Amino acid sequence: MVLYAAFHLLSDYRVDLFQVAEKEFGKNIPEKCRIGIKGGGYNGGVVFPQKETKSWIELRCKIMKQIN
């Protein structure tokens, strides 16, 4: 699910970001939840800056989305 989301975000396809956040946080999604995509192709990954306690720049994200 997470790699699927990363691929689709990098390709500008539509992704249900609430579903991605729910996989990571369950029903306790942070009030201002941000999702970052780092890397590219098969080496891409989804990160949550609040959980990593780093900025999206420090995590080397290519894309950052805020879902709420």
C-alpha cells in the first residue's frame, strides 16, 4: 500500500492519502498530518515527518502533501 502510494504520487496519479495515513497511525491521525515521498522508482518511500521528528527537507522528500 505504501509503495503503491509513493509510485502514484510521484506519477501525479490520484491517491487516497487518508488511507495511507490510516495504515501508519490507525484512527489516531495527527491534526496536521504531512506525508512525504522520498527517493524515486523502486527506491522510493513514504515518510511521515511528525513521526520522524525531522523536516521534509532533512528527510530528502521530493513531494510533501498535507492531508488535513
